[in-house]
Amino acid sequence: MEQDLEDILQRGGELYHPGFSIDCAIFGFHANQLKVLLLKVKNTGRWALPGGFMLKNEDVETAAARLLKARTGLEHVFLRQFYLFGDLARNDEAFNRQRLRKENIQASAEHWFLQRFLTLGYYALVDFAQAVPRPDYISEDCAWWDLHEVPALMLDHNRILDKALETLRLQLTYQPIGYNLLPEKFTMTELQCLYETILGRKLDRRNFLRRIQSYGILRRLDERRDGVAHKPPYLYRFDLPAYEQALRQGLNGAW
């Protein structure tokens, strides 16, 4: 349900669950870089994580999936809760009041947009090539950023992003990662590069190969990568039933 900013600010108290928001760290992988999707908020020059509010008659998971689809056009992606942010200092009433004034909205101290908000953090892993970044009603731009180039974000969104990355790294110790971030066919080098980018450190190639193959989630194809200078490497794809079983039951061993 997309509406203009003025309508949202005027009627949000009627539509949305009070004092509750959702913020999502949406990760993609492109050109050997981990990317995160950010919104540039109108009339502020500031960037933020995509987010929004939960309708009063809506499940929280449904709300998160709706917000994700609105920003990327994607459905059925890897989407997980990871933390509830509720520090007293996370709201900026003066900033929010200024935004109301810019929309010519006269608000009392009880206005829904000026109240304290708890925000539930989600992280999503998406196919960079398939995602179509879309600004929302409060933003003028929506774009991918290299993770190491992310600017100072609004409110506590840098903390939310840091916590999402911490959780994603932890996931590598007990669940596979890659199906949502890599193309259908990939090389072992590309998969290792993804893991190294998330972890922020180099991995021994032989140890990586041995461990990732021990999980039984990969299928080597009778195809090789074209257009490389030396011996073309084999292509792989994930064995989806085995991959999904590993998501449910977990993996053994840490990176």
C-alpha cells in the first residue's frame, strides 16, 4: 500500500501499529563486493536503511516481506529477524517535527509520528541482478552502496547495519549462505570470495574447498567458466534440497 508522504504523516496513527517500525538491511553481492541497499530521505540529504510501519491488521513477517518487495520488487527471498532496537535515545523528535513542518502539518505532542518507536531489525539476502531498487514515499533515491563506503546514516541505522552484519557473519557458523546472493551457476572462487567478503578476512583455499564440499550442498557441473585467461574453472550450483535441509538443521564447524 503506497501513499504520499503527507497522507502517511496525517493518517499513520489510524493505519499503523503504534510505536513500532521495521528496518531492513538488504544485502546483495556484485563485483566481489557486499552491497547494502539504502534510501536517501527527502529534504534531508541523509541516507537510511529501507523500512516502514506495520499495519494494525498485519502480521510482522507479512509487513517485512511487503516492505522488502516494495523496495526491490522481489518475493520469497531469505529474510530473517535479528534484533529489536529500543533505546530511549534512538528517536529524534526535533528532526521528526521538522519533517512534519515541511509537509505543512501542525502536530501536537501526541502526534503518532513524534512518539517513541521500537524498531525490529531484519536482514535480507537478495540476488543483486534481479533486484530493482525503488524509492518509497519518504525518499528521493534508492541505491546500492559498497558496505565499506556506507556514510553516516539517520538515527541509529549504522548500529542496525553493524548488528545485521554481525548476525550474518554468525550465520556462516551454522547455516549455508550463497543461494540468495550468487547467480545460479558460479565458480568455487566466487563462492569463497563471497564468504571472505562477509567475514572480512582471507580463507585458505584448500581448507575452504574441503569444508564447503563436506556439507554436501554443492553440485559440480560439466561446464566451465568461459572467457578466463587460464584453465577455465568448473561451475557449481547449489543442491537446493540439501541446502534447505542445512538451513533447517544447521552445519558443523566455524570459519
